Amino acid sequence: MHQYEVMVILDPTVEEKTVEPSIQKFLKVITDAKGTIDTLSIWGRRRLAYEIKKQTEGIYAVINMTAPSEAVIELDRQLNISEAVMRTKVLRAEDVQFTITPIEYSPERPARKPYAKKGDSDSRSDSRSEGRSDFRSDSKPSYKKQEAAAEVAAVVE
């Protein structure tokens, strides 16, 4: 026998009062096969991430159980046959133990610099232009330089 987790999404037209008794009818397959129902939690009506059978809401139920695999296969088959069930997902639970480790604050981390305000001389646009000249450095001739040289020559004469 293995541990399983089953999630069932029921049609929202089903009354929430009748959800638990109807799921208990399906779980009779598990108890008849000498399986045990560990927890049955009904989450209630929730919004779906996407439409299923033209419905935007569903009634969620999660079941944790220990059962033989044949009984779980039969449970899944019966759930899929039912018209009130929109979607099922059966997962075999692993024997995983979760450990929570506290995160400690490390004072060695340097503090962040405050954001620069508009008009400050230490803004990003100023630091980008450092080391750059405003003139082109390619091999194309500059007509402005030639015109300026011609004007200077004309004034000197």
C-alpha cells in the first residue's frame, strides 16, 4: 500500500452541502480494499485558472489516503465517469520530509545607495558620457572643419 493525494474539482452547480457525502460514496472503493482515508479537506468554490467544460469556477476537494494501487485506479475511473466531477488528479505521495531552515540576517552586506534625484549632478547620464568625446573619430572628412579653416584664412587675408 502507498500514500496518495487526490484532487477533485466538482461542478459548481453541485450544492456544497452534498459534496462531502458524494465524495464519501466514491471513497467506499478505498475502504472496501482495506485502504485508509487520512484526510478529506473540502476547499470550497474557487475560480479556475482556465475554463473547464465552459465553467469558470469549481468546488475543490483534496483527499490524502493510503491504499493499494488497484483501488486507486478504480477510484480514478469512477470519478472520471461521474458527470459532477470536472477534473481529477491522482498523485502518489513520496516519503519526503520538509525541513525549514531559518534565514539569518547578515550585517556584512553593504547597504544600498539611495536613488539619485532629478537634477543631481551624480546621475547616470553624466557617468555615461565620461571618457567620450563629442567628435566623431572615424575617417570621414569633417566639412565643418574645412569650412572653419576657410573662414579663418579669409579673415587673415
